Amino acid sequence: MAATPGTARRPTGGSSLADGDDRLPSTTDTDWVTYADHVVVGAATAEQRLPAASIEVERGEGLIGRTVTLEVRQVAWSRDDAAQPAPKGWQYNAAGFVFDPRRGPRRRGRGGTVRRSRGGDDGRQRR
């Protein structure tokens, strides 16, 4: 399914996908060791749905974010002069859900990426 970068897409299955560009190249191992201090293998250990903004609730449609907690399982590579050691884990804001009065909440993600979810650390992450 092709889309113009920066436009939303609606695939079958009740999910909503959006496209975007990373700030730095990040698709190859060469990109990772050029721009990163560490390359790690991690697993999502928790996720929390965030409340929608009141203006979106009033309007009846909008975004519901998620916070995902990742645990580092293995440090695959580190730069020799890294400013700090690899983290043991971290939290980040992730794509969550879109909602509207016709269909209710639907998962939201970025096209071409894996939707990280708790319990999905065996290579079969839910999308």
C-alpha cells in the first residue's frame, strides 16, 4: 500500500497508519553505527494508554497516545567513545489509537514499522 510521506493511510483490519521521516537515517546497520552510540535488543515490558486531550473528547475524534516501557535485553554494539553507557531500559511516547464516533478506538502506527506492545518480544509483535 503506497502513500505520500506524511499522509495517513487506513488499511483493512481496523488500524490507522501514518507515514513520517526519522530525523537521521536509521534503516541499515551502517546507519545505526554511524549515528548511534549503542545498538540494543529490547522488549516492551509495559504500556499505558494516555488520556485524550479534552478538546478531542469534546469534538468526538482524535488521538489517544501510549507510553511504552522497553527493557534492554542485549547490547549488540557500542561506540568506543560513547558519552554514557547503554541504558538498561527507557520509556517513550508511542503511536496509540485514533477514535471517532463511528468506529470507536482503533490502533494507530507508522507505516513500515513494528508496533511494539507488551508481550511482543519474541519476534511476533502485534501490529
